[in-house]
Amino acid sequence: MKLVRAGKTKNVYALDNGYLMLKFKDDVTVGEDGKFDPGGNRTGVSIEGMGSGSLRLTDFFYKKIEASGVSTHYISADLENANMTVRPAEVFGKGIEVICRFKATGSFIRRFGMYVEEGQDLPAFVEVTLKDDDRGDPFIAREGLEILGVLTSAEYDELVSLTRKICFLVKDELAKKGAELYDIKLEFGRYDGKIILIDEISGGSMRVYKDGAYMSPLDIVELVLS
């Protein structure tokens, strides 16, 4: 087993059978204030049990997403050791992140606060960013993705459609427990000629509120899996 990449919240290992293994860590991303932020670009905080909790929630949602007909890189999960075996998908360009927003919060408020208020409804608004920590994961439009050779226009449309299908599934699961999804970050890649969901769906990649109060990542895990 060879280390391929040491990431912020997971390490990636190559397996002898051609698949990859993701080892989930307790590290979380933080914003400029040093506090946990699902949209942060650096780590600086560890939360005990975060790696295990992230995998448990990812395992739960990936199985439901696969059952809905959306392809993912998921093969199996070892919950005891916080490992997930996945297909080796090719990322778009050097990697992109896709954010789906149901409520205005986080960076959306920082950028567009003169037009919206915190918590204002958004219609499953989808944004794409380039994974580039040095440049703060810049947002990029459809035309920019096509011009730079990251995505074709048709792939962009498919990406948005898949994102909304996945995010409404997650939103509905949370709603069953009385919680509300504000926003969520996904990643996609190509495998065997198809666009598939990759990475994770965890409490650390979404903002969720219940009874008007923000829920921590591990609280989300316990709520959904209870």
C-alpha cells in the first residue's frame, strides 16, 4: 500500500488491486479566524472522532446515492478503521469543488451581503470553484471552465443536474430528523467515461441548522444515524 497523497482531512493510498483507499483523519478545515469552516482551505483543528464520524455519514449517504441511480467512486467502507475503498477517478483539471446552496450563509454572505441577508432562501444555487488553496479556491463560471479545458458545456450541465439530485436527497434525509441543510460541498471526477461523485459527504462538508441553531459535524452524524 503506497501513500499517493496526504490531504487536509484524508490520506489517499494506492492498493494492489488498482483501487484507492481513503484514510479519514480527525483534522478539519478552518477559516481565517481559525475556527471550523467547511469552506476553509487549511487545517488547524482536530476534533476527536471526526474521521470515524465522517466515514460513517459518508457510508450512509453514498449507499443511498448509489441506490438512487447516481454513480460514485464508493466500493466499501471499514468503519472500525476509518478507511474507505474507492475507484480511482480522474479529477476535472486539477480538481474542482461544487457547492449547492439552499440558504445564504458563509462566503455567499461575504461576497453578496449587499443583496442578501443571512439565511435567505436560495433555489439550490450551484457554484463551482477551482481547488487551489493558494488562490482561495476561486469561483469560476461555465464559460471559464470550458475555455480552460476543465469541463465541456455538456459536462457542466450534467454536473449541475447530478449535484441538485444528490443535494436534495441529503436535504430530505436531514429534514426527516427536523434539520435544515443550508449548503453543502461536493466533488466529482471521471471514471470509465462517466461523471461520478467522489470524496465524501460528511458533517464537515455541509452547514446544517436545527431549531435555528448551527449543528456541529459530529452532531449531524449522530442526528442522521440515530
